[in-house]
Amino acid sequence: MNHTTPLAVGLDPAVLRDQLFELWSWKDLQTLHLASHQGFSKLSEPLEGLLTILEGCPGKQKGRSHTLSQHILMEYHRWWKEHPQVTLSLLPEKKAVELQHRALNLLTDTQSNFTESLIEIYQLSSLDPDIRRLHILKLHSLRLYKEAVVLSIKLNIQKELNMEEMCIPLILQNKLSLAESFVTGHNHLEQQLVTLLDSWCHPYFSVEEISKRFPSFSRSKDFNSQIQPKALTKHALRLMEKFNINQELCPNALYKRRLDSLRYLMYKRYVEKSMTEENWSDHVQYVVSDDTELQIHLVEMLVKYCGVQTAAQWSLRYKIPRNRLPWGVWESQQSLPPDPQLLTDSGQTEEWMPSQPHCQKFYQVPLTKDKVHFVDTPEALQRYRNIILKQGGVVGIDMEWQPTFGCTSAQQVALIQLAVFGQVFFLDLSVNGFCQDPDTIRFIQTLFSERNVLKLGYGMTGDLKYLLSTWHQFLEEPLKMEGVLDLFSIHQKIQRGKVNRSQNGPKEVLVGENSAEKGLSLLVHQVLGKPLDKTEQMSNWKKRPLRISQIRYAVADAYCLLDVYAVLSRNPADFGLPADLRSISSSQSESSRDKKNKKQTKKAKQALGKEECQGDQRVSPPHSDTKKGLLCGEKPSEDVPPLHPQQLRVVCDNMLQGLGRYLRCLGVDVVMLENTDNHRVAAKLAQAEGRVILTCGQPYQSLRSQVGEGRCLSLDCSEKARDQAVRVLRHFNVQPTPSDIFSRCQACNSDQYVAVPREDMIRMLKQKGFLQDQDIANHNQQRSHQLEEEKLGDILTPELPRYALQCRWAPLSGLDPDTLTFPGGAPIQLHAVPPALLQRIPLFYVCTRCGKVFWEGSHFGRVLSIFQEVLHITHKDSEVAAAATKSAQVSTQGSLH
């Protein structure tokens, strides 16, 4: 049956393909467009002709982002839309199915337009599901995992496929988002994916079991980070919430999240000491809940952090079995009452007016307790409505919610504080019925949409996020935001002006310059002279009644907005602000979005030389003639004595791993954060081990506030790691010598090695099967040649490396002769020793902590060249190396047998 126009003359598809290819080669796309449309109209069977053309098209051409076949199909699709009479349904069924099979075989391209056009033109979604499934499985068997999943989604065939077989290779290749798309919309597949990720969060999960199922797939560079428990937990819980899946299907991920939260709470209470006993106790009880294993973990941690007495009290509360108690806890229980009261309700005995030292240190609200009103019924809301919504009035808005530490779904607002001059109103959303009452919802809508009532907030994006979690109605009918001023934008402008002002600027701007305060507390400090007391910030805001200290905190967070706005409005020029503060919010936020990276980089370079470099007091502020943008460490201070590399102990955050490797290479004691580590880990390590934090960018301010003065140093992220290393060495006046190079293991930071002579290394390689017969024969032949050329009596014992005096040497006899592991459990990494090395390397050096094997090579010369400007090289270096060989030689004595 002919489906062409009356002008059709039965053009050969192969001829048309050659014409189009010639135009494509000339990059004459305009002529190609015209020729293709004319040619399609001349085909006697356009649907069959198109397939013939596509099947004969060449692959990708160099320099082209897409192929000729993609371009032809795109042109055909346009032509096809103009010729509705060309349709598969008018062909005989057998012929139509044949064309569908041919079109299906072309579906290996993931280019969206290509696949979607073929599917639409040849109605491939109507094909037998078994035929579509077999095509997907064929692609999968060819290891085209991504293509198989993309096409299965477009062909709507997911429910006919095995979720694990399709998604596991994608997950292990860092394509979880594609696996997520595969299951979306299919409830049983969504549950299977979440259950799979949760099973990987089990403590005994081994990725090797998964790898055995897919032995031929290639892992991505980020493979290890994708299977870390922290990342898996995050993804499992995120998908659980997205797909609205029952928490019971995620026991492992929830357990991991709660255990991490428990560790965090212990750190906040007993290391950082920034959380009150009442808040800590509330959160701990919420986190461990009724999980026996978490309760046991809590008791074990309490023994470590504060002793057996407190651990015994909590173990009694949770009735931990005696056989699961840490040593000494059961004995301490015997001296306790059977039901000890762990929590004291001290909050209700507090006075409204805090102590004098507290008043002198922190901002105080000028209100008595009777000016604070709890609104928890529609009647109360109606009574105060006109006061809050007074035309021309100003309202400070803040919200509180219970921290869940990611253990549950989206957090909901528990308390909304509305401050007007002279009064504060608490909308208590934790009261049953009040939150979802229609009058409450209408009030919130009116409050935010009322143009003639100025609403003040600070960082309101977060508040609005939790509002949406509390009232899902606002997702379908978004809140109208009129008359809202976010003081966060104003604070940003003040901070930028502060950086650019001279030291003689207004005092208010410079207050808190070196303070540990941040956010709203810093703004209050700068404008009103005292910061906020944030002790109750991480409270259980759903628990009733609220403590006096909680009420004071909640009142201050809302009322301070009024006081700050009043001062800024009276004296905007003193803070570098325009007369109309409302003009800042929208324009400034737009500017910060559009030019965020550029401004942050410029600001960091300007500010680091003036403020952040002063994180270490041994560095003076740059003088006017100093190079612009100069960072710490250009020249050491005169009063800083020179240090050996071994005397400097640092922790590098995960943005400075390159710097960490260079410093470790020069003998500095360096701990590096993993990519998945939070910046708080750096502060914890610095406090526990007396290390200096090396960081860059935004984390500097928060990290500096958590460690002692001079224990945090910020560097320029845009600098190369080598230049950063030079700055750090000069900043601390560290003077490395050639004998310090490689004195620490580059893999694990250990400074202890064991020397393994060649013959012992050969014996170990043979023992573990890493030497083949041919390797042994080649080595024996080479060795016999060496012996012929030497007099056996003149053969010297291989010398230790240059860094022999700068590290510790363990005897070889400490190695387990059967397992070839060190006392700490690390096996020698024999797989990394090329057999060819045995012919020319007489002595190997093995790290006793991680088992990594080293040998003398060309790396030393490269490092010497890279850091020659900071290395202290003297005529004695050769003598030191010789002395090192003699003094450390005795440590190498010993044998495996």
C-alpha cells in the first residue's frame, strides 16, 4: 500500500541516504533539511525506507555532538507530523510487526529525541512485552547497563524486569539517580530498591558478594564512596521518604542514623560541652527509643565519657540484661535505688530574670513574663489576632521544631513566635487539633500575605521549608509573601561593607569581628552590643511544659528582630545601608545568587589577609605594603622557633587532601578527613589529639570557634596544593631536610617501618602465590650473574633509606610467619610488589600499620626538586644518611623463621 504524496516516484532509500550523508559531511544543514523532507515524500514506503536509511548510516563522526542517524530521524519526525496518513496501523499486521522489530534493534542510543521518536513513530510501546523485555536483557548482557535502563523506562517495561539485576550495576557505577528513575511510579519496585539499599546498610554487608554477581562490570572512580554506610544510609532514608515507604522496611538505615546521632549527642554534651543536661537527656531518649541495642550502646558510651555511675543509672532505666553490661556497671547498680530519677525538672523552678552574669553577657528582652502569651486554641488566636495583624505594624517571626537528627521524615514546626513591640505570642502547634484547625491555617495565610504588616525574619528559607512540612496545603496553594523582610540579606550587606571598611569605621560594624558568634547571634552582637544565648537552641520543642530557659530563648529569638530593625532603621548609614532597608532584600538576594562564586572568592581573598590569618596569633596582620591578598605563611614570624616536621601535627579537612599528602610526604604528622566526613570531625580530632586544623572556605569560621586560639589556619582554595604546603611550612617555621622526605607512610601516616631484604621478600611472595615459576627462574638467573661479577666477601648489607633516623624501625621477627601480618592485624600488601623489581631492589620497606610496601626509586628526587626552596640542605646531609644506616641497622636484624 502506497502512503506517499501524489509526487512520489519511489526513490531508493539508499540513494537518499547517500545524498543526505554528503550534505551532512559538508555541514550544509539547511540544504539537508530541504533534501530530507523532499526525499521522504518520494519514498514508496516511508516507514520501511526510514529504517533502511538508519540501518545504513555511519556512526559518530569526529567533532560532531550527534550522529547523522539522529539528525535524519529528527527531520523525519518533523515531516511525519505533517503527514498523518503515514501510519503503522494501515500496514498489514505482519509487515507492521516486522518494522517494529527492526526499529527496536536500533534502540541502543540513549539520546532522548532519538529513542522517543522511534518509539512514537513505530508504536513500540504496543509491542509484546516479552519482545521488549528480551531486547532490554540483550542490552544488559552486553554490559550496556545505562542504555538498558533508559530504554526500559521509555518502553514502560520496568515491571517485567528484575529490579536488582537492572539497578545494582548502576548503583555501583555511581548512577543511583538512574536506578531511582527506573523504579519511580512502581510501588513494588520502589520498595525493593529501598529494601536493597537498607540491606547494604547492615554492619556485616560485604560489597564483594555483589561484585560476584557482576564480575565483568567496571567500577566508577567514586565506587568506594558510594558504598560507605553513611552514604547508603542517606540514600535509603531519602528514598524512603520520597516514596512514602513504611519505616519498618529500613531497619538497618534507621539504626545506623540513630547510632550516628547518639555519637553526635555524646560529642555535643561531653566533648564540646555545648548542650545542657536536660536537652541532652531529652534527645538521647528520643534517639535510642525502645531499641535495646542502642540502649546498650548508650551505656557503653557513658562508661567511656563519664564513668560507670551514670552508666549504671541509665542501664537501670532501660533494664539492660546483666550479661550485656560493660565491666563494672552491674556492681555500681547495687548502690543505686531501683528506679533512679535521671531527669530533674529544674526548668520550672527557674526565675524569669536570669542571673546578673548572664544579663551582662547576653542580649535580654525588655519584657516581663506576663507579656508572653501562649496561643493554643482558636478562641485565643481570635482574641490576639488584631494585635498581631495591626495595620502598619511590625512583627518579628521565628519558629522552633524538634531536632530529629534525620531519624524520621520531614520535621514539623512545634512553635511559632510572633513578636510585636511590648508583647510576644507563642502559637503552640503541638496542641492536638490547633495546628490543623482551619482558623489557624487561614491566620498563617493572612499573616504572610498582608502587605501592610511588615514581617521580620532571619534566614526565612529554612522556616518556610518546615512550614510546608507542617501544612501540606501550602504545597498546592503556595503562601503569598507580601511585606516580608529577611534580615539575613541585610546582614550580608553589613558583612561585606565591614570587610571593605577601614579600621576607623563605626564601632557597631566592628563588634564581634573575632567572635565565635554567627548567624542571627552575630547580627545582634554587632547591632545591639551583646549576642544571643543559644544554649536552648537544640531543645525538645514538642515537650510540654516548656522550661523557663526555653521560653526566654524563644522570646529573645523573635523579639531581637524588632530591636535590630529599630536600630538599623534609625542609623542605616552607620552600617553602610541605604535609607530604605526594604530595598535590600530582593535585589541583594538576586545579586548573591547570580554572582555568588565570584564574590565569595574575592571576599575570601580580601578578608583572609586581614582577619582569618589572625587565627594563629603568631602571624601579624599584613602591612600596607604587603602583597594584596597575601595569605598566612609568606614569611615566618621572628619569634617563632624553627620546628622539625615531626613536631607539627595537623588535621586537613576534605577540601585539602592534596595539601595533606604533600605535608605528609615531608614528614609532617597529618590526618586527612575522608570525603564523607563532616567538618566537625576536624574539630574533634584537633581537641582530642592537640592538632592544628588546616581548612579553607566557609568552614573556617565555625571550626575556629571550636578550638583554641591559634589552632585553626585558613588557606586559599584556589592555590595549588604545592603552594599551600609551602605557605603552611613557612607559617609555622617548619624546616624540613632531605632526611624527612618519606619518613611517614604516604597511605596511613604511620612513622614505623620494617626493613625486608630481597630474599625474605621472595620467600613471602612465593608463600602467598604471587611469584610464578618463570618469575623465580628469571630472578635466579639474574642473581647468578650478579654473584659472578662480585666477590662474595665484598657484598655489603643493603643500606637503609635516607629517612632512617626520622622514623621508627621494627624488627622483622615481629611479623607473623604464617599469616604475614603485623601485630596490629595489617597484612603485607604483597600484591603491589612487581616481580621484576626483585632483580634490582635489595631492600624493601614496609609500613607496620597498613602493610604498604615501599622501595627506593625516582620519587625522592622529584620531591627534592618540588620543595627545594623550603628544604634545609647542608653538607652534613650525606653524613646524616650514613649515620642513620649504622644506627638503625640493628633494627633490621631478624627473620621470619
